[in-house]
Amino acid sequence: MRIAEYVNFDAVGLAELVAKGEVSPAELEATAREAAQAVNPRINAVVETWPADDGPSTGSSPLAGVPFLIKDIGVSMAGRRTELGSRLAAGNVAGSDSFLMLRFRRAGLVTFGRTATPEMAYSITTEPVLYGPTRNPWDPERSAGGSSGGAGAAVAAGVVPLAHATDAAGSLRIPAAYNGLFGLKPTRGRVSMGPAADETFSGLAVHGCVSRTVRDSAALLDQMRGPEPGDPYFAQEPPRPYTEEVTRHPGSLRIGVLTHAWGGRRTAPPVADALSRTAGLLESLGHQVEEAKVELGAGWEDFVLANARLMTAHLTASVDELAGAFDRPVDSSTLEPVTLAGYHYGQRVSGAQFVTALAIRNRVARSLARCFDAYDILLTPTLPELPMPLDTYGEGAQELDGLGWIDRLNDRSPFTMPFNVAGTPAMSVPVTADAQTGLPVGMQFAAGYGLEGRLFRLAGQLERAAPWSGRTPTVWAGSPTDR
């Protein structure tokens, strides 16, 4: 299959060709590798490829035979490196498959490589020292977001139709917004983090994917979801497959709009304009849309402090474990400045402070849950600004301590983190683009705990009303100049 033909299909479409015998998984993998070779030198999204040993599933998976990439953190594939984007973990090889990797295999996905992440997934831009910056296919001088920036850039550029991603503070939705993709963060407990971990960042982190079509994300979540023995959280199974939800009418929804974020962060005019246009589109589709006042349940400074304590304490434990496993020092030779600052901050977090942070997590979760009594869906910008130039996040970072870095990340992405804390599902949808630059602008929609189906119904309706997938970025594997 030629690249120009390959990029016109989403994952479900490619799997249908495989099922009909019109193309083989090996042919698709070869085309995906060719696409990676064409665009990766310009975007640096894929850090390693390998000979795939996965074959199509024997069941009825709608993704069997589709080329796939996993993130360089959060999922373990036996015999393959997982380096967490860090010099501290360089050369780390997984001894066994994680539960999620086993599900990817059972789904018949052909996993042939891993995508870039910032060090320890500890940023919302992907610019690690270990492998260098990942560039946005829409504008290579801009960030691809993070921490699933490699996944976002690879999918946007046409290397694969969907890719594994994780989200602890917006790490899936931010790259989706920056790269013009769809990305849904599932409910806490929807996808197992095991067996090596029961939870990550005290339940803030979840697994998901980024994709060019809504149905691809729905199909993969159907393959990923469900508990494993020992999981600490349980999300009730949906009444029907998510792939069916995408084609169902969402009905008339009560949608509350939050234009400006908690903590006083103002949304930039281009994004506010895109939000206004999105609200108008929703009204034209029959939804009830109104400005909403949403109580966070904690003061913004307390919210940021709690997140800093939770995240740095977990970071410190992970760093100590890696340093011990590889007999490497914890200093500037193995860790970047912001990671090292977070490590030292986490060392000073007391047990009492950690428990207090968990109490704030609970208050935020209860408060945001109550807002879904008034609204079926909350709409916010995914991010308050357009994709930022590379190096923006790192300016003056050497002078920040662990709290200062988390404060900076929350300031740059104030809309995403609250829904990680609450554990509720949220998605970024590429409804529109900035009129002047043509850069994608993601809109975030959030729903109550366990209600991914409601989000998929709305996302499917928006995709039909305002299709985005026909637009292609500057760096695109299907373009003759990129082949």
C-alpha cells in the first residue's frame, strides 16, 4: 500500500481492509515505517522502532492488523526498552508485558515502536535532553505538547492513525489540542495500570490514546477497558460498546461553558473566539448552552500545592527506584533541572502533607461532581493559548523549585488538571482552527464519572457537523514532498 493511500484511512478502516484480505498487516507495517522515515527527521516523534512480533487477533477486534506506537512511559512491552525519556533510565528493558500491553496484543495491534515523552512525563511539552525536542507537524517551530507529544505528532503527521498516550495533568488532551487530534481521558479506573502499579500519581494518571477520528479512540478504549485483579478503582462497565455510542444521537444536552480558568488565568482572544464559535455550533445542533460558574472546591494556590506534593512525592520514589536499579547517581548528569528540583521537593513532603493533599483531591472531586447535577457537559478550551514556540516552557526553569514548576504547568494548562484530580472523563476535540495562523484549537468537554459514552456521542455529532480529519498539517506523510 502506498503512503498516499494509507493516510486516507483511519485505524478502523485499515482493519476492515485487513479483514477483507485486501492488504496484510505486514504491508501496513511496512507502509507505516516508510511514513515514519519520511516525516520523523522533521518532527522527532518516534524514538525507536523494532521488528513487530504482533499479529492480528484471532477474535473480532476492529483494530486487528493496524500499525501502532506505544509511549515511552507507562506501558511495558517484554524485551523492549522503556526509558521514560530520561538519561536515568537509559537502556531500561522491560522484562514482561504490562496488563495494557497484553490487551494491545489481544486487539491485534501491530506495535512497532515507541514515541517521545518529556523526562518522566514531567512536563506539558516534549523537549527531553535524552532524545531532543518533538516538533509540531502544523508548525515545526512550535511544541507538540506533552507529555504524549511524540504520540500526538506521529499521529498528526500520518505515521499511524492512533497511538497510545497517558494523561496525569492533561498529557493526552494537550497534544490532541496542539496537533489537531481527538483525545479522550477516561474515567479513573477504566483502564488498569497494573501489574507493576496499582495507581500512578495517586490516581491522577490514566491510559488512553490520540487519534484522527473519534471512532478509532472509541474502538481502542473498548479493547483497553475493564478491571484486572487487584486494581484499586472500579468504573462500572458501560451499557454498550463505545463504538456504538459514536453513532448514537446525543439528544439535547445542557452544556455549561467556562471561558476563563480557575485561578484567574485569562483565555487568549484567538482561543476565546474559537470557544464562542464552538458554543454557536452546539446551539445550532440543538443543545442548551450557557455560561457556567464552576466551583473548584479549593483555592487555586491550595490546589496547585496539593498537586505539587502528590506529584513530586511520587516522582521522588520513582527516581530512587531507578537510581538503585541502575546504580546511577541522582544529579544533573542523569536528570534535567526541573526533574531534579521536583525530586528534591518531593524528598521534603511529609506523610501528613501527602494526606492533606489527598484530602484536597477529595474536595475537588466532590465539588466538580456536583456541577454535573446542573449540566450534562462542561465545555472549556483545552488550553488558554495557541501552541507555544519551542523552549517557551523552559525559560527560567532552572530557577524554579518543585512547586514553582508545577505552578507553571498549571498556569499554562489550567483547564485540564482539575478533571484528573476529580477522576472524571474529559476529551479534547479539534472543532476549529485559528483564523490567522491556521493552527488547531482544541475544545475540552468533560462529563460525570463513568460517562465516557455521553462524550463519545457528542464527539461523534461534532465530527459529523464540523469534520476536521480532512485537514493536513505542514509535515504530512501523504504529501509528495514528505515521501
